[in-house]
Amino acid sequence: MAALKIADKDFPKDADINNFLGFSSRKLQLYKSAAIYYKKALAINPQHLGALAYQGELFIVTKKVKLAKKNLATLARVCGINCKEYADLKKAIERARIGGSSRSNVSPI
């Protein structure tokens, strides 16, 4: 996490770095920080597939499933329903809907 924060200072307009920081923060259950990093990644690149999917997973964990569905719709428009990010977020939403785990085994790479 420390290395990513240094990279973010060196490359403040890098959506990938912010997505990785969001992913790391979310996995550490630092949800407010994760939200900030995903928002920054999407401000840099509104069509960043990873940030859209992972932010959607954050929305699920924080009980904001409607916002996760909004990200799912954005992914459908941006990359189609057959892209990996769309499929992963759709599965996470379905697990949340049936009361299963909202955690994903998806890595940020």
C-alpha cells in the first residue's frame, strides 16, 4: 500500500494506480478510503473497467446495491455483457441478492 501511495504522488493522474489503491483499501475494509480512490480513478477515466467493477463491489459491501447495478449498466454500455468486469460484478450482485458473500476472489491484475 505504501508503494502505491508513493506512485500516486509521482503519477497523480494514473487511473490504474488509484484503482489498485481502491482495491487494496477495500480488501483492508477501509471503505471510505476505497471510495475516494475509486472516485478519483473514475474522474481520471470514467470508463475504467476495473474501477467500475471494483467500485460496484464496494457498493455491495456498503449496502448500496442500487449503485452497484448502475455501475453494472455502465459496464454493459462500455464493454458489453461478455466482458470479464461485467460478469464479475453481475455475479457479486447476484450473490448479494441471495444473501451470499459479497466478497470477490477477483484480483486487481
